[in-house]
Amino acid sequence: MRRLRTFLLSNFEPIWAVVQKVPFLSRSINRFIIDTAVTASRNRPHPFSTRSSYTSWASLTDRRYFGRHLAAPKRRDALPDKAEVVKLFERPAEGGRVCPKSTLLFPVFAQYLTDGFLRTDMEARERTTSNHEIDLSPLYGRTAEQTDVLRQRDETPGRKGRLKSQELNGEEYPPYLYEEDGSTIRDCFRDSDGNAILDPLLGGDKIKGKGFERQIFAVGGDRANATPMVSMLNTLLLREHNRLAGQLEKRNRGWDDEQVFQTARNILIAIYIKIVIEEYINHISSTCFKLTADPKVAWRASWNRPNWMTVEFALLYRWHPLVPDRVAWAGESVPSEEMVLDNRYLTAAGLEAGFRYVSAEEAMALTLFNTPGFLREVECRAIGQGRDLQVDTYNSYRDAMSIPTVTSFDQMTGDPEKREALKRVYGTPDAVEFYTGLFAEDVNPNTPMPTLIGAMVALDAFSQALTNPLLSEHVFNETTFTAWGMEQIETTHRLSDLVLRNVPTSDFPDRAEAIRMTRKDWRRSWVPF
Amino acid sequence: MRRLRTFLLSNFEPIWAVVQKVPFLSRSINRFIIDTAVTASRNRPHPFSTRSSYTSWASLTDRRYFGRHLAAPKRRDALPDKAEVVKLFERPAEGGRVCPKSTLLFPVFAQYLTDGFLRTDMEARERTTSNHEIDLSPLYGRTAEQTDVLRQRDETPGRKGRLKSQELNGEEYPPYLYEEDGSTIRDCFRDSDGNAILDPLLGGDKIKGKGFERQIFAVGGDRANATPMVSMLNTLLLREHNRLAGQLEKRNRGWDDEQVFQTARNILIAIYIKIVIEEYINHISSTCFKLTADPKVAWRASWNRPNWMTVEFALLYRWHPLVPDRVAWAGESVPSEEMVLDNRYLTAAGLEAGFRYVSAEEAMALTLFNTPGFLREVECRAIGQGRDLQVDTYNSYRDAMSIPTVTSFDQMTGDPEKREALKRVYGTPDAVEFYTGLFAEDVNPNTPMPTLIGAMVALDAFSQALTNPLLSEHVFNETTFTAWGMEQIETTHRLSDLVLRNVPTSDFPDRAEAIRMTRKDWRRSWVPF
């Protein structure tokens, strides 16, 4: 059934192009693809969480813990040494594999997106600081207090509902977080006791004293400064928020700062979810049919249940292998590691140029032996987290996702080197742990994903994006967004739509086409049955 | 449609008795009744809350505010003076109307039940301190910290998983809250800074210094000591919890205190929900068909959405008129007001006798001119809260519940005195405010409820009880409750089942029949089409 679905949906592009144009057919196929992706596994609420090994009222309600797709197994065989496992991930000093489908914009978007809700609590790794929703927390903050200090809070006409921002080289960016000494957080981002209100910058220790020099921004997320590319996405959304606020204020004369802000946020979250599905998920998807973010699909769905991030989802989204060793940026080849926590690359290039650079750069392949050296430690921690939280085996998760379990390593990969290494480390496929198994599978045709990651990403993406309260039956309407706001949502499909709106003067040619997650040279391959 | 449904379901008792015995028919009718009750109005999520007059990310996610079935209307006509309105509620000094169907056990249960989740924040009445779930917070507390101090926390075999309790006159009760001075809270219920951990006793000022003398218990809810009748329900559930814990401990030798406690709580919440539907809602219901608490009904339902208490639900459940002026207790006629915050009545009589007294006492009718004098102030505050939170008119809510709006006062009540008074205060039916309208309608045949309250109670009860996470598809099973626990849930239908289990030695005859919400002398009436 699964094979037939893939076969039909991945081939026959001209037929799908026709189907796409017939509204009734298009709506039905869209619903079918989403429904079958989500119902591959069981519904929420998940009976288990990382809070305890059995179900309790606390485990069912305490959202500071991760949910679990599968309970911790009662008995676990001894696992291979972590040092041996991490070797399976290491990219050779020379080379590494390239992804035939994705530009670097794809992993950059994935990083920004998931940093918003896949949030391991660094103090207690069985816990999460997630709000469990796509709420644009990297832009707006996780808490009301954080949102508050990021806002302008100004009732002056022409300034209502805005997020704080600054102009650099004639373009709008978030404000700086640090004073000129590079380590003191600016007063306006601290509470009356002097404590920082925004979450501490992740990895901030590494650039101690250089926060100002590196132009670290005051933003909602502790990872939204991680690289100038991630910062670029956040800046784009900040500009769009302020643009929406400006228009809303003009069109609704009686509104105060609060209503302008809240309505702009409503619209921007809905726009963001559209891009998540219509650009990002469509890029991931191997199907010819292009999915649309139709909120109606979820309104009566039996899988429309409250979101709750799972530990498996948090693990499977560590896409370190996608990161190239070097990035072509402003005519230079810059080592990726150097770009970490340094927004100067962004402000020097400008927003649109940044988007063009990452869209021209190839992403690497999501597979073993492909994690860049500087992310080795992060990979180690991921393996450790999977073990500490007693995540079940790779094969158990294939089974849970209605995918046949594997009985030999050649069902996982056609690459003799990978097979050999897996055999040496794990002995049998049944012994392969979840995290390794995810990346051990070969990447499928027409998608940047291996099988199990692809299935789990689709399930979690749809069941969480489309169940957003702003998309719900009695909320997704003009009362919530205004008629003009609905129009903004309807006419946005891709990041390039936002760039074009928010970098108005530009001498770049071919603007919309140059900003893309799918490589220009990518060609669909035929998928045999 | 609504009339036909009522006509068919309220009459033809012998036919329904047969239907009830055919499992397939019985399951389908059960689902039909519940589905039609819930879909009379729109699904959650509610687009509006008491947080702001428009929809925002905060209003959709900040559960410290009430949801709203209807938005605040843009324009409101001037409302009559509150003092005039409260007069419509006052019970005459002599008399008051009796409810033909209900015993006093019915309002006592309603009070205990709703105090668990309909919780106006007394500091800011647009807010709520509710967890929005049926979680037995009056027994276990609203927060983890509260639950913690109510637990024995003892790993000694034979004492695991228990709630703290004491023996009085040979029976088990919750521990006392106060020291012998009557106003100092006992150390074990305070944190290391000496602050009280349990919510302050509601109305505690009135009995200042008498907390010990009146045997106030340390319990989860700030209202669970409100009367000895409410305390009696809470005591029954405490005993059942400790009984379940004792059995679980014996049957699962490896379990620690925590697992015994959590599993007993799981079972008790499920048992409680069964009683809510199978005894309490069936008592309210005018139908011949007896509903069963079948969790499956909700598993695929389009109304299975996260609970969120609404301000309308909080208002419509203020059933002060049901309270009699005096209660026959242990051979004496005691003024209701005297019983407030005094558990001596309960401990002197004993648990089973208490249940028998309230089951022998008649409840009063849920209607205007029937609120006892000592609750006049509370009634005043309810009217004020409805106005402050800009709740829409009575007719708007009939419409929202798919009930035809009324155009003349005789469509609301057949009582000339009530019609006259309503006309004097409001002028036209369209001007009647929600709170007054609820109680102005005549009580319907075969139920203690007027029309609008009945419809809204059914909607909220089912859509909230059956969507409890413990009843969800992958949680309601032996893994969560144990096989023995499932059996306990299956074999419990009424409060008397719990009383019989937890007051083992007793010389009361006819025990099960004597504990009841429906009066022994109640007879079903024919409902014309």
C-alpha cells in the first residue's frame, strides 16, 4: 500500500499537473496525502512521556516533559560504545556527500523552524522548554515577559504594534542585545532586578565579550543568532511583522498598539505555517503533487489532538549532516564554523544577498559519515540523549510507523561501506539504535530524506502545523486576521514572497527564482514499483 | 428536530428498556445522544476568551483566562439596576419551590464536581485558576506542590501510595488543616518559608480561629470543606483512593510509593468520570435511555478538542436555588447556613449516615424566586461577573445552542408571577441578560433543569468528561490502570458503589438504594410532542 502510494505519487508528473488544476480533485488528493501520512502511526495523546516509565496524571498533563511515540522498552541489550557509534557519523576530512535536491536554504529553514519547538532543556535533558506549538517563539519569545521586552510598545501613530528594530546599512534588523563592552545585556532587555529576560544565548560562552562586535541581536529564541543564515530568516520575519503592523494600523484607525501587535502576530504565524507546508514540506516531499496548507483538512480529522513534542521528534531533527564544511558567501568560501554566532556576515551582505547565497549553495546529504567535524560533540550528545531517555530501537520505530522492519543491513543501505560499518558496530539490524538507524538508511529518490525520518517528519509536521489554534474552524477567518490579513495569508507561498515584500528596492534580477530550497539543477527521477 | 428527539427519548420507557439490553443498539443510541448534545453548538477551540475582545495568540493559549462561547457584543443596551435583578432570585421567607426529581445529593455532587474546574480567580474575576480538566483537584490539589503535601509519601509496605488521613470515631477522614489554636496551619502543610501550600479556605475569614473546632480538613480544594456534605464526598473519594492504593500495592509487589499513588489516581479519576456520566448526568437527563460512559464515543469525534472552561459555563453552574433552607440531619432540622464550614456534622454522624440524610432530603427547584437568603450576596456577585465580562444576552445563547429564541415572556415560563416580574425588570425578552434568563425558564419535565441550562450542561459535560486524557484511545487500557484497575472502573456506576466498598461494617438496611440523587417518589411524566 505504502509502495503503491509512493510509486503513483512520485511518477507521472504531467498527470499530477492536471489534477492539481482541478479544485475538487486537488483538495481531495491533498487531504488524502496528509491523512495517510498522519495516520501511519497512532493518535495523540501519547500514553507515555519522559516523566515516568508508566502513565500518570502528571505524565499526561505536565508539558515540561517530552511525549514519547513509544514507551521505554522493559529490557535493553547492551549498546555499543558511544565512541564507536559517533565514528559512524563523522564526515571524512576531504569531501562528504552532497544532496542532489536541496540548497542550503533548506537546512537553514529547518533549523530556524525546529528551534522554535524542539527544545531540550539543557539543565535536564528529559525535559523540554517547548510551548509545543508553532508560535514563532524565535521571533516573539517563549513567554509573555519575553514578548513584552521585544515590543516597541508605542501608541504613537505610525509606530503601533511594532517589534523593536534598528537600521543598519539602510536595512531593518533586530536591535543589539549587548552593550558596547560585548558582555553586558542592555538595560531594556533586563527586568527591574537586573536579570536577563530573554533566554541566554546558546553557546554564548564561546564568544564571551564579543557579543557586540559580532552584532548579536535581541530576539525571541536562544538559537536565533546561531548563524547569520538563521538570523537572516528571523530578520525577514521581523520585517514582515513590522510591515503587517504598519498596514494594519493604517487600515484600522481605532486600534491600539496591543491590537495591532496581536493581529500582526496572528497573520504572521498563519503565513509562516503556509510556508512550512507549501515550500518546506513540498521540498521534502517526493510526490509530484504539490501540497497546499488547507486548514480544513484538520477540522474534522481524528488526528486533530493537542500538540506535544516527542523525544523521538526532537532526536530525528538533528540534521547535522546537511551542513557543508564551507559556505560561498559574498564571493568568499567561509568555513561554516566561523559563521557561528556572527551576524556581521549578514549585515555586511544585506538580507536579499544572504538569501541568494544560501540558495546557490548545495546542502550536504542526510546520511552517515557526513557530519562535519565541528558538530561531532553535538552528535555525541544526541546519541547520549537517546540512550539516557531509553528510546527504543530503530526497528521498533519502523514498525510503529507501519514500515516493514528490516532483517538485514542491505535493506537499510545499498552502500557496502555503511553496511560493513553498521555490522561491525551493531552486529544485527535489530540491535541498531533509533538515532543511528535514522541516518543509516539511504536517502530516497526525489527527497532529501531517508525513509523513517521522512515518514516521521511528515506525521509530526502535518499533525502539528495544521492543528495550530489559529487555523482552527472558528478562528481561521476575517474576524481573527481582518479581510486584508486573510489576503496576505492567501497570497504567500514561499520565502521569496516575503523577501520581495520586505526588500523593496533591489537591483537583483530574477528575484523570486533565486530564493529557493530546491536546487536549480535538480531533476526528478523515476521511482520503480 | 430537537422536539422530536426529546419526545422520543422522554417517552416509551418500556421500548427503551429493551433497546438498552441490545449491545449494538445501546452503543449507537448512546453515541447518538452524546453526539447531538455536543454538536448543538460549535467546537472548541473557542475563538474568544476573557483576555481580550479580539483573538490573539495570547487569548488562544493563555489558560488563566476563561474561554467564551460567544464574543462580547459590540453594543450593549443599558441593563436594569442590579438590585432589581437580584430580587428576581430571592426565595420568600416562607416556602420556596421543591424539585420533584432531585434529592439533596444531586446539588451536593454538582457543587463538589464543579468546584474542581469552574474556578473564578477571586483576585481578578475575568481569570480562572482552573486546570480545565476533571482531575479531582478538590481531592488531590491543583498543583504538584499541593498534591505532594497531601500525600503520605511512605515506602513502608502497607502504606505506599496513600493520601494522608486520620481516624475519627473509627472512620477514615482527611487530616486536620489547623493546629489546636484554630488559625495556625499545621507545619506539614506549609513550605520551608512557612507559607501555606494549599489554597486558602474559601470564606475562611468567617470562621477565623475556629478552624480546629470545626474540624476543617486539609484537602486539595479551597471549597472542599464548604459544607459537611461536600466534605463527605471528598472523604469518600479519599477512602477509595487509599483502598485502591492498598490493593494495587498488594497486587504489584515491585511498585514504589509513587507508582502506587499515580495508578490509584488514574483509576479514581476514571471511576469518578463514570459516576459523573452514569449517575449524575443520567439524573439530569430527561431521557428514558440511560447513558453509559463509553470512552470510544469521543475517540474519533470531531468535538474531541482540548478542554477550556468558559465564563458562561462558570456562570450557569451557580445553582444556588437548589439549596434548601434547612436540612434534616441526624434527626434534627439544621439551617443550611449553620452547616457551612463545619465538619462536625459529618464526623458525628459518620459517612454512610451522611449520605443517607442527603439522599432523603429534597432539593429545591432551579428557578427564580428560589435562592435562599444567605446566598443573596453570592447571587449578586454572579450577576455582576456576567456584566463585567460582557456576557451576551439570554436570547443570543439560545440561538448559539440551536434553540429557537423567545419573542415573548410566556415562551420562557408559564408562571404569571415570573412573567410579570421579568417584564417589569427587562421590558422585552431580548433585553434579558444571560444569567437571569437561565433561571427564568421553567424547569422541564423529567429533569431538574430548565431548557438552556440543560443544553449547555450536557454539551460541556460530555465534551469535557469524555475528552479526559485518561479516557483517550491509547491510554484507556490495562497498561494505564492494570487489569484489576479496569475491573474497578467497569464495576462502578454510582456513589453507592463507593460507599458500600468503603464503609464495610454497617447495620443500615437497603444500603445501595438509600444513596441516590433521584427521589424515591419521583415518577416520569409523559412529554407531549
